[in-house]
Amino acid sequence: MKSPKRNQLFTIILTGISGSGKTVALNAFEDSNYFCVDNLPASLIKTFVHLCYKTPDISKIAIGVDIRERKFFANLSETITSLRKTQDIEIIFLEAEEDALIRRFKETRRPHPLGYKDLKKAIHQEKKILSAIRNAADRIIDTTSLTPHQLRKIIIQNYSGEKEKSMSVTLISFGYKYGPPAEADLLFDVRFLPNPNFIKKLKPLDGTNSKVKAFLMEKKETRHFLAKLSSFLEFLIPRYKEEGRNYLTIGIGCTGGKHRSPALVEEIKKNLKKQIDVSVVHRDMHG
């Protein structure tokens, strides 16, 4: 017979590809009043969670697990499956594109935890080892285009104690030529709108500029799209809240991510801000 879930204890399992920002994310959880521990072997996770469960002063914990504990990874899936029966657990998996990971390792001059001199080989092997836990993740965050500050903001926005009972929305503007954001729950393509990039006086500007916004907002199709999207989100967001979710990531994409998508994200933000917590990331605006 299962023990009843203790609502006061919420557990985050934080893992992912080396170099994707786990340390930044774990620090953000610590700043959000989570009791944090890093590099805990999978064989000790269950014991640690149960000890925290018996400690009244601890209500939220975040456990960092990475490839340095690879000899324990065989037990990780079994451990998480067992804990889910009695505990409230969420798995967050951080990842980034290969080029970004290689650049970060070269900038920090730190060796890869697997010990390979060939970084590409190490990254490919690590992805293979972590594929099972990635597939089991509740949330995947692609940090390729995120600064440490932006990643920290996303974690605090979505997981700090003050936000747990409200819906938090992250709006990401992006360019399709750089690829859609992997962390987006919803994607909307606005490449059908007139492109300011072909207007000589607007090309040097970005989507946050009032002239670019005015150019787009005077178009009937822009206004119709925003009206329909606002109506859709007004319907959808309360349903997500009823389901128990407290975050939603929406991607708005155009060709290069400089003009149309940032401008529309700013307009959507104005409509949503009245009801919920909204954060904005203009991923490719200055790319």
C-alpha cells in the first residue's frame, strides 16, 4: 500500500549535458529557497529524499546529478520510478547544441568529465549515456542561446516559492534559420507577416523599436493574428493552470528573429501581463 504524498515536499532532479548550465540552475534553485545538493550518487537519492521528508523545515529540494556519477546511472531510473510512487518529483534536463558546448569548454578550459581529449566524442558519448534520463524528463531546457542570467531568470520565474501557485509564461522570440527553441511548449510561425527587413529605414532597427512595431501593427493581418492568438491563450492558459502546471513557454518565430517575432512578443506580453507573470527572451534579436 502506497504512503500518501506529502504535499510539503517537492523534489527537483536536475541533470543534463555537461556545460549546459547545471551549476547556474542549481544556484538559482538555492536562491529560491530550495535545499540543494550536487553530485549525489543515484544510490543515495532515495535515502536523502526520505531524510528530507522527515525534516519539517525542508519543503523543497533540488538534487544535481551529472555524468561524473555515471557508474550509478544504471540505478537512477529505478530510483526515480520508486520515488514517484510516494513523492512529488520533477526531472529537469539541461542541454545545448554541440558548438555551444565546445565553445563553453574552451572558454573555461576545463576538461570534459568523461576524460576524452576529443570534445565531440565526449559529448556524443555523454548524450548516449544520458538518453534514458532525458526521455524521462518532465522539462527539457535548451540553453544554447541563453546567457547565465537568462537561465537563472527562467528557473526563478518558474520555480521560486512566490510563483508556485501562479502561471508563469516565458515568451521567446527566435529566428527559424537558427532553429526553434527546444524548450517551447507552443510554437507560432509569423513569417507570413510583411518583413521589415526589406524596408531600408527599418532594416537596421529591431522589433522593440516603435517604428518597427508601428509598421507591423498597421497591417490588418498582424492585428487579426494577435486577436486570434490572444483569444486562444485566454482559453488555453486557465486549462493549463487547472491541470496543475505553473509554467508555459511560448515561441514566436520569424526568419531571422530580429524584427517580426520580437515585436509580436512585446505585444503579446502587454496582453498577458494583466493576468499572469510574464518573462521575455529575445533569443536571436542581436544575433
